[in-house]
Amino acid sequence: MVDCVVIGTGAAGVSAALTLNALKVNFLWIGNKDLSIKIRSAEKIKNFPGLHNVSGEDMKDVFLRQAQSEGIEITDGKVNGVYPTDGGYSILCGKDVYETKTLILATGVEAVKPVSGETEFLGRGVSYCAVCDGFLYKNKKIAVAIESEEELEEVKLLAQYADTVHLICIKKRVECNLDNVIVEDGRLTQIKGDMRVKSVVCGDREINVDGVFILKQAIAADSLVHGLKASGGRIEVDRSGATNLSGIFAAGDCTGRPYQYAKAVGEGNVCAYSVNAYLNSLK
Ligand SMILES: Cc1cc2nc3c(=O)[nH]c(=O)nc-3n(C[C@H](O)[C@H](O)[C@H](O)COP(=O)(O)OP(=O)(O)OC[C@H]3O[C@@H](n4cnc5c(N)ncnc54)[C@H](O)[C@@H]3O)c2cc1C
């Protein structure tokens, strides 16, 4: 069991990881080896102290070099669920499970709103994880909604199990030339069913499916952690970054506006100190 898991490798996650490392907290940092699309996508940044007029790419390089030079490693993966245990939390990340006493959520803000039926059918035909749930759909018909080309590997994995994959692109069209993958034209607007998922509405068509995989860069935090208090997609925190759940803290865009690097970095730092104080209070 580690003392802390940080989920997210954006500005908030970088800051939390650097400070946890300086405080000598035993932690695991889960996210993307290339940090965050949001960090990388800014054209020019003029309001971050110490880095004037840099591009998002440059900022990512600086962040990454700093973390690497401190010997901090990123565990590449997407967290699909957080579950309470006796001494803390279990973190489900693909097919791996990590045990931790505390958690810092630095997952950014969800760019894509959940579609109608997504939350309702979560665990009843809606899944966020190809690795965890793909085998459930052997020889079945599924819909897979993806945000970008980054999710194509997961689509290929699902195509190995399923009879037919209806691929629905959330943003721009992504091609996939596997025989059993049909790239649909419309947008995913609704997931329908009764006890379980029965169909999806895509553009002006309703397609019968046994399950739906929604593969996005970020999953709404309250879907990730059951019982987490959030409103309008923002996690509710106090000034220490504490959420309503004991041992869980949150930093950055996921706690609300303003969506800014400096705010994310500040909150990541505060959360690391709060985690340290919380761990000391357990001793
Ligand atoms: C085009 C653009 C330009 C911008 N320009 C500026 C600017 O000039 N100045 C400024 O201050 N701000 C700017 N911003 C805003 C800034 O990028 C964000 O405020 C900042 O990146 C927030 O950092 P964060 O760590 O909270 O979230 P993010 O940077 O979004 O990072 C979240 C991380 O969490 C990961 N993650 C999410 N869910 C999971 C999961 N389940 N498992 C594992 N990892 C997960 C994501 O992959 C990502 O790595 C800009 C944003 C954009 C899009």
C-alpha cells in the first residue's frame, strides 16, 4: 500500500507530485507519460510566473524535465474506478489495482459532457474501460465512443472480443480499417435500455447493442469515485483541497474555475501538504 496516489498528470498533478516528493511521501502518480493535452495545447502562455511567452509544448517539456530530474516516475494508465477499503482506497487502473491511504484527484475538467443514459447505465452496459470489461462482450454487438486517435488501441482490443463494433467519434472522425469495425457518421446522443443497455442513438439512427464503451481522456470525478460531492462537474473542496470523503483531496480544473495553470499548480501544492498532514494525523 502506498501513502498517496495522484491521479492526473496536468499542471495540478505535476505540482502535487513535486511537493509530495519533496515531503518524502511514498506516492504513485498515474496519468499520461506525455502529461496532458491541455498543457500541450496552449499556443502562447503569458500569465504563468517564471515562464513567459512559452508554448504549451515548451511548458510540458519543462514540467517533464523537472519531474524526471527529481526521479519522479509516471505510471501510464487511466483510472476507471476508486473504491473504499478498510485503510483507504483501491484504485482500479486497467487490469491493475493499487491500494492507497490517500488520493489526490487532479483529473482536469471533462471536455465532453456525459450523454443521456451514460451515468444511468454505468455498470449496466456502459463501461469506461476496454481492458477491464472487454471480455464481457465476446461475440456481442457493442458501440464504442472515442474522443481521439489515442483510444484506437483500446478499440482494436474490443474488436478482438466483439462480433461488431460501431465506432462513434465524439470529436473529429477517426478511421479504423478492421473488418468488424463500422465507423458511424453521427454523434452519440443517447443510450437507451431497461435493466441493461439495449441501444444507442447515433445521429438519426438507433443501433441495437449489448454494451457501450465510452473512451474519453477524462472521466467525470463523481463517476470515478462513488459518493464524491460535486456540482456541475466540479468537485467540492475546502481551502485545504479536502473533499467530502476522508483522505481524498482534489486540485486544478476539476475543482472549478478559473481554469488556469497557476491556480492548478497552487492547488496541487496545497493538496500535497494536506495529504502529509492527514497521514501524520493517522500515526
Ligand atoms: C488551448 C488552451 C489554452 C490555454 N491557455 C492557457 C493560458 O494561457 N494560461 C493559463 O493559465 N491556462 C491556460 N489554459 C488552461 C490550462 O491548460 C488548464 O487550466 C490546466 O492545464 C489545468 O491543469 P489540471 O492539472 O487541472 O488539468 P489538465 O491539464 O486537464 O490535466 C488533467 C490530467 O488528468 C488526466 N486524467 C484525467 N482523468 C484521468 C483518469 N481517470 N486516470 C488517469 N489520468 C486521468 C488527464 O489525462 C490529464 O493528464 C489553456 C487551456 C487550453 C485548452
